[in-house]
Amino acid sequence: MPETTSAGRDAAPIEINSELLAHAHVSKAWPFEEARKVLSRLKRIPQPTGSIIFETGYGPSGLPHIGTFGEVARTTMVRHAFRVLTEDKIPTRLICFSDDMDGLRKVPDNIPNKEMVAAHLEKPLTQVPDPFNEYPSFGQHNNARLRNFLDTFGFSYEFLSATECYTSGRFDATLLRVLEHYEEIRDVILPTLGPERRATYSPFLPISPATGKVLQVPIIDRDLAAGSILYKDPDTGKLTQVSVTGGHCKLQWKADWAMRWAALGVDYEMAGKDLIDSVRLSGRICRILGRQQPEGFNYELFLDENGEKISKSRGNGLTIEEWLSYASPESLSLYMYQSPKKAKRLYFDVIPRAVDEYAGHLAAFPKEDQAAKLTNPVWHIHEGSPPEADLPISFALLLNLASASNSEDRSVLWGFIQRYAPRATPETEPLLDELVGYAIRYFHDFVKPSKQYRAPTDQERAALADLDQRLIALPDDVLAEEIQNEVYAVGKEHGFEPLRDWFQALYQVLLGQSQGPRFGSFVQLYGIDNTRSLIARALSGELAAAQVANN
């Protein structure tokens, strides 16, 4: 069943002044560097009419993952930078394209009703029943998951389905050009294949009229006038002629990518580092079809907790929903912005830092000059208009408050927060209140189950007793920096070398964690009396004993 084209919101108008434009043309922020490639392309390949097309591709063989979203987020940043450089005088479109006509090669590990899906292997994804029983097909189910997520972020995009484009005739003219240049395209691909595959390779994959499967069969003959190909049916041995248009055939991957670039007039598309060779080969085919390949760059891949590449079908790494359970969409956008050409782990333990880094960039933005603002990630995340926010407390501190108090009660955490910032309330600090909810969920699912208290050593016991006595002497309105100085002094006087061993001991003995926040800030927020109580429980053996009992 073909899937209709859909779109997100329209791109919002942008305000551009001469100072912004001057800095944008020399900014070293990577979205501007990429946008300047597209601007340079326009000088080489004038396009007097139509829009500049930015594209991202999506293979819906498995459930969408964050790496898939990363392409859309990053491409949106480049598109916005291009709009600034051109003073928004050149129309742009972002196409999110789903390769949902691909044959399903294997059953993903992370779906229900695997046996039902297995009966439809090799059929286009939009002809495979939805194992979740929510949509007419598996392809449409996964497409909907992606669109829902993109809509959550408010992206401006146009969603295109390969099934719709093939069956509606949108690709017909370019498919006929592929047929016309059949041998030239084969000559590009054949040197990259092994002997057995070379013997049977064809850019065209007919869709079997009998079984509905995508067939990888040798093409016996071509009829340019009729726009058709001839092949031998692998089940019956019967010679079968099918049109290459109207959805009766689809193209092999690299030829398909090139055909799409040519048919849609794509000007920019980035891709993962694992597709460098595919980009090169598809670019050659695109030129054979009479178009220049898009601009773009190859980003590094996301890795799971074990350093392995994230896979849609395996379902390793974080899902979209998981990140959004523990952190804001903006923190995820920041993670996508940072170092796109560097391989990064994408697992639960990266979330707290991403949350705090986003808050830090947001707080710094109003104080920066125009040049610095254009290199601040929040400018790109919020398309030039980040909200005003300066959180009084970090996400890391909230997590440690939950850990120290062992509380999942929002009112308890707000009680600690108001000790530090008396005027703060959930109503006046909605972003902070949102972080409180995220912190409670993250603490419950990740921090609490992994807490490992231990008894202090003799050296640590003496140091903790000393710290306790120093805390008694501090005034109620003591600042975090003064508390931190006392903690440093205790560590030095009790011979901790290196000094970080002392801080690690504090986290392990008092919080049951291997690391934590700046300890002076934690004490100021948690309160001196509460901190002394925590020290007393550690020295009495209560915390370590509770750990043994829980195990």
C-alpha cells in the first residue's frame, strides 16, 4: 500500500542583520562550513528556479534509533546556516526519504511476531505485515515512528516514501534514463563485486508479479522502446517481462541512491563514514544520469556501550524514547551537534553530561558577542533564537541529591533546591522542574540499582571525622567555594596522593558511586546537617551494612 507524502511544520522566518551575515560568512562552526559548500555549488551549477534540496535517507528495516535522527538534526542545522548565508532569499526544502521498498532481508531481533514476519522475507517493507498490528505494513509502522519523533522536535521537513515515489511514477523518467545507461552503470559497480556476484548483477530488481518479492536475478534482455526488462522467474523458469517504471522494479542500493539524487535534484546529503565508497560510486552514477552529486560530508558512527556500531535491527544502543525519558530533546540535539566527525558512545551514561552542557551553553549565550554566539551550539539547536535560561543547579547535582537522600519525591528535591535558591519554585523555574523529573527517573533506573557503598579505610575514617568537625564550625550561609576549600584541606592534611583519591573516597563511601559533583556545591545544596548525618552513617557502618543487606 503506497504511503502518502507528509510534511512537518514550515520553516520559520529568520531575522538577519549585516553583523550576523558578516560573522556567518567566516564562522568556523561546522554547519556554516557545510552551508558554504552548498553556496559554492550554486556558483558552479546555477539553479535559476526551484528550491535547494537537502536530503536525509532512512532505511526502515528496523525500529528508528537516535543515529537516524542525528542525520535530520544535523542536516537541519546546515539548512538553517545556508538560509542565513543567502539571507533566506533562496527557497530550501528538507526531504526525509524512506527506502521502504527494500526487500526485508532478515527478521529484526527486537520485534514481536517474528514468525509472521519471517513468512514475508524478501518482500518490500511496505508489503510486510506490521508485527505490532498498528499499521498496514511494517514499513509504514517504522516510518510513523520516525515521523512522530521528527514532529516532536518540530523539524521542517517533507517525508517521502520510496514506495510512493516508485508506484506514483515520480521516478519514471529517471528510471528510463537508468535503463538507457544500463551498461555504463554496470561498469561502475562490477569492479566492486566478487566473480559470482558480477555474473548476475543488474541495477534493476524486478518485483515478482507472483510472489511480490524483490528479485535479485540476471537480466536477460532490455527493451528501451517499451521501457522494460526480461528475466527468468527463479521459481518457474518462465521468461517474464516487466516495466522498469510504475513500481514494477526497484533499483539496487547504489544505483537507487544516485537515481534519487538525480530525480529529486538533491543538493546536499551527509552520510556515515561506513558509506564513503557508496557515496563515491553513487556520485559517478549520478553524473552518468546527467546530474552532479550532492555536497555533503561523512560523519563518524555512534557506538554502543561496548564500542560496537549501533544497528537498527540489533536494537543496541539507545532508542529515541529512552533518551527522552531521561533528558530533554535539546540535550539530544546538542549531542548530535558536537564533533560530528568523531566516533562517540551513545549510551545511558552520556545523558547527564549532555544535559549539563546544554544548560551551560544556554547560560553563556546572552553574554557572548555575535561571533561567539554563532559557534555556540544552542544557536544552531534553536535556529538562531535560543530561550533565556540560567539554571541555579546542575543535573549532576540533582542526581546526587536524589542519591544522597535516596528520595524519588519531587517535593523533597525541591526542598533542597530552595535551600540553595529560596526564590526558585517549579512555577518560576519550569526548566529546572523538568530536570527534577528527569533526575528522578534516571536515579531510579540507573543510579539506585548500581549504588555500591563501601566501608571507609582507616585513613578515610580519620579524614571523614576531621571533615565532620570542620563542617560544624562553618556558618549557615557558607558558600560552596569555602566548603570546597575545607574539603581540599582535609584531603591534603590526611596524605591523600593524588588528591582525587580523597574525592573518589567521598563519593564511594557517602554516595555509593565512583564519581560525583563538586563536593562543596553538593554540601551547600544538601545542607551541612544532612551531610554530617551522612558521614555519621558511613562511620557507623550503616551505609555499607545496608549495601550488604540489599545484595
